[in-house]
Amino acid sequence: MAVAELWETLNQAILAYTGLSPTAFFTAVAVAAALYHVVSGIFAPPPPPRQRPREEPEAEPLPPPVQLGEVDEEELRQYDGSDPKKPLLMAIKGQIYDVTQSRMFYGPGGPYALFAGKDASRALAKMSFEPQDLNGDTSGLGPFELDALQDWEYKFMSKYVKVGTIKKAAPAEDGTTSKSHTPLWWQ
């Protein structure tokens, strides 16, 4: 009986204090709670994004650059990115740089992959992707092209480690070609 008496007392109190029937009172309370929840949700900060577990393995750290010294263009071609165990190298004005850290650009499938393993001086100076320009010959370039090449060289000097130089074939005094330690662009 106590529960029935309590319910009847509650009904009389609701009617006396609010002037509403108990059904109307509890409906109004439910609507107010729902309205509060909606309004507070609009002004509350969004929940932080859920972190997805990383499924890709951590990238291995790059090996330290290997100093090659003087190599010829044929030896440089071995470092074009086709062997993932070898560093990725390219040259500008006879200076060889390790561009392994930018494999996504100079490695296989990258936008500048055709420069890897070569002296790309002429192509960079002319802003060219033509196969005939993929060499270190800077003869016949105009002042704007030479300035562009100089800008590329500064960029490479500041970003990549120099690991060697290219031995160029130069005409000897007897008319044959011999290996010269001075790049053609100095002559």
C-alpha cells in the first residue's frame, strides 16, 4: 500500500505545484531533456577522431650514403633505383648526389625516375624530360638555362649528400678518348 499512497501523493503534488496532470508533466520533462541533449550536442566540440591501427610496417631507416669517388657514366647507371638494395643516385654538372631519401620522386615509378642513374644537367637546365637531354652536356645552353641549372645544383647541394664525381671521356692529344678527371663542363 505504501507505493500506491506515494504515487497518489506525487500526483497531487504535481497537480498542486504545476497545474499539470502527471502525464502532461512527465511528457514536458521528457521533451525538455531531449531538447537539452540536442542543443548541447550542437555546441559541444566534436569527439576526437578514432585512431586507426597502422597496418603498414615502419619504414626502415635509410643507410648512410656510400662515398663512390670517381665513377664513369656506365657505373652510375647501376644506381637508377632498379635494385632497391642500392642507393639511388643522380648527378648534376658531374657531381653525384644520393637522392635515396626522395625515392618517391626519383625511384621507379616516380615523376623524375628518368633522371636517376644519370647526369641530368642538360635536362634540368632545359626543364626537359626528353631522352636526348638526359646527359651532362651543358654546351650550347643559354644564360637562363644555365641559371636554372645553377638553381638545381644549389638545391641538390643543400638537400642531398654528394657521394662522388663522374669521370668523363675526353679527347686525348693523340685523337683517342681517355678518361679525364675534369668534367666537360669545366673545359
